[in-house]
Amino acid sequence: PLSASPHRGAFIVLEGVDRCGKTTQVGLLLKHLVVQLGMAAVAMRFPDRTTLVGNLINQYLQSKSELDDRAIHLLFSANRWEVAPTLKSNLLEGKQHVVCDRYAYSGVAFSSAKESLQNDLEWCKSCDVGLPAPDAVIFLDLTQEQAEQRGGYGEERYEKKELQQRVRERFSQLQATDTENGQVPWYVVNAAQSIEEVQQEISAIVEQTIEKVILEEKPLGLLWL
Ligand code: TMP
């Protein structure tokens, strides 16, 4: 069934805390799908810093501007909504699988990890309700200690130990509610393994997901609806 032509592409999201190797794995996965399996697939990422909104986000992340916590949350969400037509057209018209580096889960996990929004998880989620829903979320899990052993965090605004710890907790909260609602399946992969081991686990999950989308002719879902 993997070689059958799909009625639409599968939408795969990779999430995880900073330094978990997400970006490396997105690249390897794309290569695996396109080069080894000969499939039509593209990579996307959020924040998409190439748009007007993305440019504002970039300035904020590099501490070149200050914004209210809700304002920046809305910008991250707006960034997804402005790119959503391209995402949908890649999946539905292009029939290409989309491998996405971060999505609304990062949006909610990072914003709601801030003190000012710690009791506003539902508000944080509400901004992204109705976006295309992933067919699978692959969460690359790394403990705080393991992340730190990878040479520390970079210079950007959110790359701080305490915040990252809370972000990790928020991710597992989101996983729990998604699992309860039974809409979007989550797969947790131990990111402390070697690059090759992580890649193999991810490939197996993605091939399974693609097969399901094709065989069941699964329609594209709407996030958190
Ligand atoms: P990046 O390192 O993948 O480019 O992401 C930049 C930072 O933005 C990262 O610390 C996670 C954070 N982020 C949010 O706070 N909200 C969002 O909606 C997204 C997609 C990322």
C-alpha cells in the first residue's frame, strides 16, 4: 500500500524540547521518504520566519523587540494560519506528505509555560483550534539533564533551563488530552538514542501512519475540534 498513490498527503508533526534533535530528524525523514521510498514529500517548519509575521517573531526571539505574552502568542498562531493554505494545498492538491518541524503544540507549550499564562492553557489552545490536524505527532523526548549535556542552550529568548522544564511538562499535558480525545495519535521517541536509532523509530511510525491514511482514505482533520 505504501507505493499506492495517496488521495492526500499525510501530515506528520515532530515536536520536542529544544536540543532534542528535531531539525536533524526532519531532514533525515524527508530524505528517507523522497530518496529511499520515492514519495512526494516536503518539509515545513514553525515559526516560519520568512513571512511578515515570522519576521516579527524572529525579532522577538532574538530579543530585538518586546511584546506582551498574549501578543506574541497570537503572532505565533497567526503565523500558522497564514501558512495554513499552503500546508493544505501541499497535502490535498499536491498530495505530498508534509513533515513539520514544530506546530501548535509548541505554541501552547511555550506560551503556557510562562507565569503570566500558566492558568490559561485553554485560551492558548483556542487560537489554533480548526487548523489542519496532524495524522501523527512524534515527540522526541529528552530529559532536562540530557538536553543540558548536549552543550547547553543557545542565545534565544526561550533557551532557559526553568522554562524548558515547564515546557516539557506542558507537552505531556497536551499529549494526555489528545490521547483522551482520541483524535491525534502521539508517539514518544527516546531522543537520547543515537541519531540512527531515533531515525529508524521515526521512519517506522511514519510509514505506518502513511499506510493508514492511504488504506482508510482518512480525511484531513481539524485540530482540537
Ligand atoms: P525554532 O528554534 O524551532 O525556530 O523555534 C524558536 C522558538 O520558538 C522555540 O524556542 C520554540 C518557540 N515557539 C513558540 O514559542 N511558539 C510557537 O508557536 C512555536 C512554533 C515555537
